[in-house]
Amino acid sequence: MFIFRADPERFFYKLTVRYRGAAQSIQQLRDGLIDMDHAAEKRTWPSHAQDHNGFRLLYGSDSEQFISLVTKRSVPEEFNLPPLTLPRPEEEDPQVLKVLSNMIQGVVFSTDQEGNLHARRLCKSRAFYLRGDSVVCMDRRQTYTIFSYRTYVDALFRSKIQSKLRPLREVSLYFGARPKDVKSHGLVTVTMEPQIIQPIHAMFDGGEGSLVGSSKSDSIDMLLRETGSASPADSLLRQQQASLKQ
């Protein structure tokens, strides 16, 4: 089976939250960036939990929720994950507030050892995301792989071969409204964008030092690749290119 090398850069995602398409600021994040591989270091939690490299995005007070559940001796495993709190709308919007009020339990985002992104809806509010041309309605407490590097790079190569549009470099969850296409906005939209995608596109587009415009490898190139010193973007593209030739 073909396996990608898990470069640390794969775990960096940018989180963007929009209410009716207007971007919101999350005070807990700097520039919206999250290191998924180290997110859980902010809180000690049980070793038996599965999503130790993720976080829970919710509306309301995490500490109040936690205390309330502790007193009833019924704390779900996911509530031990580090929390990120959705901001209150700058403008009073009854429909947005209604959706947010149903997002108290939130959504869990996590990554696997390859940096692929998974999501699990805990909240009452329904959530949707686009998988190609299909709209997926997320069942409650079921985990979905919403972004896969393997699938993305494969689609990127095929878009060039088949002259198709490039795959989206981000994935969005839509709350409060079922999306029609990639231009849609939910009443609440949560977008996660892997930060390694930009250098992948730079390598893919051609030019000096790129995958398309590079010359044959010399002995030093081979040594660097064997020791894992090639850039993560270069590794992803070259590995997937090799798999497509098999």
C-alpha cells in the first residue's frame, strides 16, 4: 500500500468562520492557524480518547459545559479535547443565533498520522459538506474524512491530464442551509484549509525548481530525498506521481 511520509507541515490548517458569508474573528487563534498535531497539548485528557490531535469547535462556554457534565458524572470523551469557541455575531441576526444555539456541543476536528482531516458532528444543528458534486449530510456522532491529501493530489494530477478544474484547496462545513455549490454560504460556515497546499501548487505549476520544470536528479538530490530532506510539497507530488505510474 502506498503511504505518504507524515511531514509536520501537513498538520497546519487555517480555520475561517463566516456568518452569512461574513468572516468572523476567533480570539483564541492567531491568523486562524492551527497545528493539529499539537492542539491537544493545551489540555490533559484521558489516554483512551481517540482524537488526541484535534479540537472541539463549539458555541457557548466550554468550562460551564464541562462543570455541568462533571456534576452529573457524564462527560463525553470529546469534551476533554481543547475547545475553540465560536464568536457571538457582531450584528444581532435571529437566524444565525438560532443555528449557533444548536451548536453548543459543537464539531470535533481531528487528523490522522498522515495529516488528513476528519470531522464529527456532536451538535444538534445539521451540517453539510461537498464531496465532489455531491452534498453530504453529516450524521450525528459519525466521523467523516473531509479532506485527504492522497485524494487531493491525485485529483490535482488528473485535472492537468484531463484538462479539468483543479480540486478545491479547502473544505467547508455548512450549518443552517444546504449548499448548492462551492459558492454557497451557510448561516454558519466553517472552512479548514491545509497550509501545505500553496507550495504544492507552486511545485505543480512549473518553473525553476518545480516538479514540471525540474531537470534530472543528481546524487545530492537522491541523498536528500532518501534522508527525508526534500520539501513536504515536493514529497507529496513526487510520491503521488510515482503511484499514478504504477
